[in-house]
Amino acid sequence: MSTSGFDGSSDSSIVPGAGASTGATSSSAPWAVDALGPPDAGPPPLPSRADAILTIRVGEPLGRTRGGWKSDVNFEVSEGYAVFKQKCIAKYTALVASPEVSKKPLVLPDDLSVYLRRARNDTQAKFIELTSDNFLTTLQYRWKLLTTDDLRHIGDFRFEAFLYVKRAAQPEQFHRATAGRIANARVQRIAYETANAVQFGAITSHHLDVVHARRPESTPFEVPEDNTTAQAMELDRQREALQQQEADEQAIPDTAIVSIRVNGLWMPLEVDILSLRRALRLPDHDIFSRGIYHEFTPTQPTNGMMKDEDHADDEPMS
């Protein structure tokens, strides 16, 4: 594909069409200089095969766009506008795949149309939007306006077509989690907790504040359904369980009252529980109401009565 930059200069790879006999139904190469009559005899009939120079521009149709990328389009007049339009789109597809526009992606508009310059000096406001109905008549109109100079260089003549595209919308960028953005995210998280009657733990709250602070401005607050958020919630659950266990341990008194008999009399005596346990060679924790054995809950069978099929073929014992 031959292209040119936005400076408007054409590509040097554009070559004139090959010579052929003239005629309205000619199926050979485009018009030939040596087949024409005198210049003042007027243009020959519109050939069946023609060339166009397609200019792809960024902007609104019939606007003030300049420059663009240029490419040759060879087409059969009898194929009509639909095929010509698809050939122009194929040139656009090749353009967007090139390194020229990789950094600034292009997209086709929803109401895509190809425009044609009907006269040499027509401004963009006078370009004709091609349709299936006016395709042939517009080409014939432009063909009839060939000047004497055009006829002398008929092998270099090309219709001028234009395709208008748009810049692709850039995706919203993620931001750095600055202190100010984290503070704003914290306010939105608290509002979310109030509206939904939930309370996140310290680890989950910090994680959500940082995640939301990095999101684009217009993103509403939401709880991500990812592994990191689930892990943060699990850490909060374990942290709360450890805090409750520590609180329970602190609620247990360090001393206890035991009764001892002195000279035949029973007397209460306050002793250190930990020292007493160690003296009796007992573990430091309460083995009856706390600890790993007390917290263990065995899994109950879901189906207590099952048919023994593994030993169905065994011979009964005599």
C-alpha cells in the first residue's frame, strides 16, 4: 500500500495506468493516450476500469481536515459502489496495521461513506457523498469535466476519493495511589459500608482504598471479586479470631484459691495457676475448655447407613 503523510505529498510509488483501447465497455487497462483523438474532441467514454487516489483523513466529513494518507485504488466501474467502498476499507485496514498509526489508533465511523471530488477546484464542502444510486453518474460527471491538459496526460488521471475516520478513544488511565486519592477513596468506602450495612476489616479496608484510588475518576466504588480481596477478608477473619482469643486469655485470672490443711484446719490459699500447672506437670493451657483438642470438631458422616457393596461377593463365614 502506498501512502503519504499529513504533509499532503503523494507517494512516488503511484504509477500511471497501462494503455488500452478506449470505449465505454472496455474491459482492458484504463485509457491510453495514443487511442485518443484530438484534445478538442472531448473526453472518451468512461472506461470500465478506472483508478482513484484515496485520501484517508482524520476528522468530520466535509470539514476543515487537511493532509491524510494516500493510496491507489483500482476498481471496475461495473462493480458498483459497494465493491468500491470495500476496496477503500481494505486500504484503511492496511493503514491501521502499519507502524504509521500504531501509536494513535484509528476507528471507522458508524455512518461510513466515501466522498468524491467532482471538479478539480472543489473544496471539501462540495465533495459528493457516494451512494449506490449516484456512483456511476458522479464518475461520469467528473469524467466529462476533463480539461485539455487532462486529456494530454490522460494516463495519469485518477479520481479523487476521500475516506474520513476518527481517532480511537483512549481508555481511561489508572492513577497513582497518592495520599489524597486514598483519602477520597476512604470516604467513598465508608459511604458504601453505610449504604449496604457492612463493615470491612482493617486489612480489607486498606486494600479497597488503594484499589479504588488507582481507578479512573468516574468509576463507582465496588468490591472486586478477585482472589486478593478474598484473601484480605480471610486475613481479617483470622485476625479477629486471634484478637478474640487474646481477649479470652486476658479474662482468665492468673491466680486461683486452693484449700490446704494446716494443723488440722483447712485454710484458703491464693496460688499462681501457671506455677501450679507446671508443678503438676500439666500443660500451660486449659486442656478441658480450650486448646486445639477442645476446638476440634469431627466431621459427621452424611449417610450413616450404607450398603456394603465392597464385600458382596465374599463367601459368608461358617
